[in-house]
Amino acid sequence: AALDAGTLLASRYEVQAFLGEGTFGKVAKCADTVTNTKVAIKIIKDDPFFTEQALEEVEHKLFIYQN
Ligand SMILES: Nc1ncnc2c1ncn2[C@@H]1O[C@H](COP(=O)(O)OP(=O)(O)OP(=O)(O)O)[C@@H](O)[C@H]1O
């Protein structure tokens, strides 16, 4: 499956462990092979409603971080 350890996501994030599941989808601990840092990657459910909600969440967080 997509969240098995060792799977490379988006040609960059190597899955290390499954962290948990929320309303929007699943979260995996990954190694960013470009920056060599650890990141949490959220894989959004394949559904237009959740995709739209997730994009809005990202925009809200960017707004908060930049202000
Ligand atoms: N940065 C992180 N580090 C460690 N675990 C995480 C991280 N982000 C998410 N998780 C795990 O993944 C789960 C799902 O996270 P997610 O953000 O999708 O949902 P949530 O905020 O817990 O709940 P919901 O989206 O349903 O309100 C969390 O409950 C947690 O166990």
C-alpha cells in the first residue's frame, strides 16, 4: 500500500512509519530526501470534497505563518 515503509511519495518523501488517521486522510512519518529532514506527510482522501477542504486548510495555515 501507499503508506508501507520504504515507499517514495512525490519522488521525494520516503515513508518511515504510519502515524495516524484523521477526518481528511492518513499521516505518515517520512524522510524528506531533498533536505534530509523528518516530516509528517498527510495523504488526503481521494475525494473532491476532502481535496478542496485540505487546500483551504493549507491556505489558512500559510496565511497564519506569513502574518
Ligand atoms: N506532525 C505530526 N506528528 C505526529 N503525528 C501526527 C502529526 N500530524 C498528524 N499526526 C497523527 O495523525 C493523526 C491524524 O492527523 P490529522 O491532522 O489528519 O487529524 P486530526 O487533526 O487528528 O483530526 P481531524 O482532522 O479529524 O480533526 C493525528 O491524530 C496524529 O495521531
